[in-house]
Amino acid sequence: MNTNQNLPDDQDYVNSFGRHVPRCTARMKKNGRRCTLPAVTGYEVCRMHGANLKNKGGGQPGNLNGMKHGAYVKRLLDDRDRQLFDEMLEAIRRDFELNNSTDQLQASMASFYFTRWIRAVEGNADAAIAHFDLLMRKQFESLKVMRVQRDSTSGPQTTPAEWAVALLESVCGGASGKPSKDKPRD
């Protein structure tokens, strides 16, 4: 007969082979009471409630299958990133006469991608650097094209990539990972 069935919920141990061992912290589905099985060593729960000696939790290093997209987070930018975002947006506003709809949206997206690019550079995340660099360039190119279309009397003096690199250099200043002054490779 199992004497563990009548344990009070606030008892944090069970008797196992004459020893006191930590008790599983999970609740049973059938009655909502605390589980009466002993916790597996190194876990707070028993094998029935998720302890698995072969998988200590989480995926393999580099596995992105469980990665969340972040679309519903309350704050996408911390205070430091917000400062970078604002500086970049102000630099874009100095270079462009933005309308209040599409230009403003693209300028904001370019500024956001810039802050992510800076984070990637600081973290030496090569794939993320390339990804955000591409996204920034697309936003800059769209801004440049719209500007040229509105200002049809003066054609583009530089390519969008050259303009983007110059803008990044003016905003980054001495940041690590600063783009070179040479013409960017596409």
C-alpha cells in the first residue's frame, strides 16, 4: 500500500526507501492536489511531470525552432536602442523632406533596422548583420526612389547604397563595425 497518497500539500518531501527526498512540485490533473511522487534529482518535478534526464531543457545550441517572433512584446527598443533609433530618424529627416505617411513609415523602419544592425554588430552575429543590412538598404532605396520621383527635376547624385553608407557613417560615428568609406559591395 502506498502511504504517499495521503500527504498534505504543504509537505515538501516524501519517504523513499526510508529517506526524505524532495517532492514533486506539480499538481495532478485528476484532483488538483500536489503530486505525491518524489522529484527527480536535479529537477523540481517527477518523471511524470516533465523531468527528463536525457534532455536537461531547451534545444541544441543554435536551434531556432522555439524562437518567438517578438511581435507582441511590450517594448521592442530599450532606452539605449531608443536613442540610436531617434538619432537615425533625425539624420534621415535632415536628409529628406518626409511626407507624413509612407516616407515616415519607411524612415521609422530604416531606423529600427539600424538599431537591430548595431546590436548584431556588437554581438558579432554575421547572419543578423547581413540580414538587417539588407533590410536597411531596401528602406533607404525606397526613400531615395520616392524622393527622386517627387523631385523629378534633379536626378540622383549617388546610388542608394552609397547614400545609405554615408548616412550610417554619420550616425554611427566611431561605433565598432562601422561601414568602410569604400563603395559597398552588393
